[in-house]
Amino acid sequence: MVTRTALAAVAGLASLALVGQGGAISPLEWDAGPLTVSALPRIVQTAHRGGAREVPENSMSGLVAAYERGTAQVLDLDTRMLRDGTMVVMHDATLNRTTYMGGPVDALDRRDWEGVRLRPGDGLPGSWRSERPPTLAEVLDRFGGRTVLILEAKDPRSLPTLAAMIRSRGLTRSVLVNSNHPAVARRAHRMGLVSQLWRSARQMRTDRPERWRSFVDVLDVDHKARDRDLVRAVRSGIPRVWAHTVATPAERDRALALGCDGIITDAPGRLARAGGQRAAGPRGARP
């Protein structure tokens, strides 16, 4: 295992949940200026789908809880387009897994969406009510400028709509647009958006990430990838390299030791409470 990279600021992840007056949880603010991608700390923790092992994924109540708990600096969510062009927050192409309904998401329009209700997953801590999954406009209006957001564009055809929604709210520097496709990341970059590209462990075996450094702002890599593939990503020249989808402190610590400077997790609260160990040696150099 490569150990050249220090786990700088890992201990800080344990203190992200700040208790305010009267025991209320207050979100952590890491910079006095605007909450933009460039203002993020050196080591970043992202709540994947709001933290899907702790809250109902891609729900407004889950995103609010993740934000108020302060255990992540970035909120991640998935976006899809309805048949009338409305952008909504949903991971799957169908409603079957996470709602009480079935059928394809893109067969619905905005009026239909009003009748959709999420089904909270079994085993989530706490008590969660059924609710309508949010539209993207609702999420941007609630969190835009208050925290950094990742929007995974599940429908590449929606990119112009996403760009217009982000621009009209003045959020081009605080929203990452994510995709598994380098061509989509390139298009997002050309539109003036902050681009993120995610890659699976299998893809990373043959990827040459240095080819993407001119248009990818964050490379989102599978933590299950081989050590040498993670190190190649870290040394690619891409400004930030984050590991997904991390579930345990050991997985987090390995990714950070190999040089990743962020993790994407379904359990941000658990990892924030767990803390971490600081590895010896300097942080691995990047081009």
C-alpha cells in the first residue's frame, strides 16, 4: 500500500457536527467567504444522496437533516428530467425502488410528480414520514449558496436545463455537475459549470485521467479500485480527487492515505464521529 500521503485534516472530520445553543445542531461553515467549490477545505466529506444509510435518499427531509447536522461540507443528489422538462431529484430511472409507485420517471409531468410519495428505506435510524420527492428547483432554492451541491445528471440531455437553472441563481461556482461520461463533463465545462466525473473501479483499470485535467474539476473515483489506479488518479493533475462510496473509517483512511482529498459517503455522521488516524510522511505531490 502507498503511504506517502498524509491523512491531513482527517481529525477535523470528527468535529463536523457542532452542537449549538440548546443542543440544536448547527451546520459547519468552513470559510468566511462564499460557500464555493474553491473555498472547500483540504479534506472534504460529501453526503451521498444526503447520506443514504442515515436519511431517506434524495429526499428534502434527508437533505435538510444532513445540512443541519453539519457532518458534510457537500450534499450530493441525483437529477432526472420529466417528460415536460421539469427537473426532479431521483436516482433510478423508475419509481419502483424508492417510492410507492412504479414505472419510468420520464413518463411523468410536473402535475403527476405531485402525487409521487417516497418510501423510506428499512433500517434507517429515526422516524421518517413519506413525502414527495423534491424538484431540483426546490433544492436549489433551499440550499443554493448555503452549501456546495453535487448534481449528478442522470439524463445527459438535461445539461442545458441544468446549466440554465444554475446560472439563473448565481450558483455556477458552488454547484458541481457530475456524470460518468467524460463527454458530458467536457460539455459541462464548456458551459461554464464546475464539472465532476465519476469512474468505477473497472473503468479505472484502463482510464488515463490525465487526459481529462483540462475540463474536470473533481474526479470521483471508486474506493474499491486498485492502489495504483487511485494513485494515478491523484497524480493526474485534476485539482480534486474524491473517493466513493465510502462506508467505513478503514475505507476512508485508505483512500486518504493514497492521496485522495475527499470522500463521498452514505454514512457521513458515522464517519464524522469515528475520526481517523494521521499517517506519517508528507502529502503526495501532484503535478
